[in-house]
Amino acid sequence: MARAIITAAILSLPATLLTPSRDMLAQAVSGDTAVADGEVIGVENGEVRVTVVARGLSLPSALAFLPDGRALLAERMAGRLSLLEPATGTIVPLGGVPSMHLAADREEEGGLFDVLVHPGYARNGWIYLSYSEGTPEGNTTVVDRARLQGGALVARERLFTARPYVRNSIHFGGRMALVDGYLFVTVGERNERERAQDLGQHHGKIIRLHQDGRVPKDNPFARRGGAMGEIWSWGHRNPQGLASNPADGRLWAHEHGPRGGDEVNVVRRGVNYGWPIITYGREYTGEPVGEGLSEREGLEQPVYYWLPSIAPSGMEFYTGRAFPGWRGSLLVGAMSRGHLNRLVVREGRVLHEERLPAGKRWRVRLVRQGPDGSVYLGTDAGYLLRLTPAAPAQAVR
Ligand SMILES: [Ca+2]
């Protein structure tokens, strides 16, 4: 694969020049996905400045910061993993990245899904990546870990392979979270929905492993014959967001519904989240799904759902200082409605939803908090954006 070095836009204008001009705003509004560098947007309780860090990316899907302030940037469509200098926007692709089952077009969903830097990276050097492996005839979601050395991944080892391999190229899931020494991985049901209710396979499940890939003995199905020991929860459709709340340790996930019924779930051990038996969505034809049920005994209700769908991707609990009013909020990217979704949560419930900014068509796929509390977004038009308070003295409260 060609690995061209991309030099991205460098923003070095003094803040006084960053007030958006009428032209910049017109550009942002006229193109459905264009973003005006330096634009200031109003949010519920303040103003946010939008900086274009990089553009021309190939479906930016994940960002993970290293202790030195640089970040690993994943581009799903190209299967590319790069080192990003956030201050300059310089992007240098890494060597040693595994070959992947890439999407043939925008209708397919294969490629590089997620990248994590281990919280103990300074000590152990581990980087985790999830991607699709295989061929059009047989492919699946996999997780590797590797170390970074001289601009390349080295010592790469396989931690998880979702079984069985499947002959289509959508609904891979592929989000990861490292929580207290455990690795959680979302796996989509590959658009073959009955897989989500079959404990004999990994599709349509959330997986829990030790951080080195071993199966924990206390997983709910570790000792049940015929069931996959890696399964932590089941009955999921296509989860592309996963994050643990640092305030209380709860693990949250979201997943795509069919037509409507995107869900937010608090993920617990051994629980069946119901797809495709219960859903708040419908078939794309408008027909009910299955028996048209939205609840049934023994199947868990979502803590929140979207009707119509927002197509959620990426998820982060905000803990930074830059936006005090967002602290504790769950940030969710939204692709179909084109915005960043902010959910105010408490005790495992959603109390309030803000969609910001209104009126944009950004198709946000990636959400990540930066070390300084700024918020990075990746959009399907190929932008990597940084959100900062419009005026430092008037941080959003
Ligand atoms: Ca559900």
C-alpha cells in the first residue's frame, strides 16, 4: 500500500485573526460537510472555536494520545495508522501496520476501526488496534497489540479473532476500551441478526479479555459448554462506541439501530441487550422488526435511544478543564445527523441531550479528548477538528 506523507494544514494565526469572516461561514454552510477553520460556534452555555488540524483524511476513525503529546491517528478507509503532531497537524504514517480487509467502497465498512494507547504505556509500551481481516469471501473483526519503535509497529501479537469469518463487509463493531486491566471489544452482528442471540459465536457481542488476550475465568460464559468464553454481553446490533465512566466505573456502549432505535446501554456482565428480538427501530422498508416488540422480560432496555437515528460513532466521557460545563458528559459522534452529541448522565441514566453545533452536516465518526481538555472530532469529509473555548477567560460553563 502506498504510504504517502501527508502534510496537513498548519494553523499559526494569532487568535485575533480567527474571528470567522462571512466568507468562512458561507463556506461552512454551503457545502454540507465543509468546515471553516477558526469558526466560532454557539453551544448551550458558551462559544466554541473550531480549528482544522488536518484535512483530506480517509474516514478518520480513532485518535489515541501518547504521553509525549503526539497522537496515533487511525484512518478506517485506508487502513492507515499515523503519528500526528497536534500542534502542527503534521502526519507521518507508521510502518509495520498489518494488512487489512479494506472497504471496496463507502457502502462497505471494513478497515482500521480503533486504536488505544495502554494507560501504562510509559512502562509497557503497548498499543492496541482493531481492524477487519480476511477477504470478501471470509472476514472478521480482530484485535492486535504491538509496540512502537522507530516509526513502525513491532512485536505485534494477536489478542482476539471474532469467530466465525463472515462473507459480507458490514457491521464489524470494532471499538475497544481498556478498563482496570481488562480489554473490552465490541463486535457487530455482521448484518446477520440471529448471530446476536447465538452464544456460540462472537458476532453481536461485547467481549471481555485480560489485557494480554487471555479469557478471564469469571466471564459469564467461560464455563458453559457451547458458548464462547470471551463474551461479556450479547444481543447487540452494531456497537461503535465504548467508554467507561471514570466517575463510577460503569461501562457504556452505543449501537446502531436499523431505521431508528440507535441505543445507549450500560453494559453489564452476562446481560442480553435484545437485538433482534426487541428494538425501537424498524426495518429500512418501514416494516416492524420481527414481532415488532420493543420490550420483553429477560431482555435489557437501553438507557437511552434515538428515534430517528443519529448513527452514533465514537464515545468519550469528558473530564477536561477546558470546558467545565461539559465535565462528566458523555460525548458521542453522530454521522447521519452530522453533529457532536453531548449527553448529561447521572447514576447510569441520561438526563439531557445537546446536539452541537446545530445545522452542520459533519458526520462525526471520531470523538477524543486531548490532553489539554480540547475535544478532537474526525469527520467523514476527512477533517480532524479541535474544539477549544472561544475565549480562554470565558470557558464554556
Ligand atoms: Ca437493545
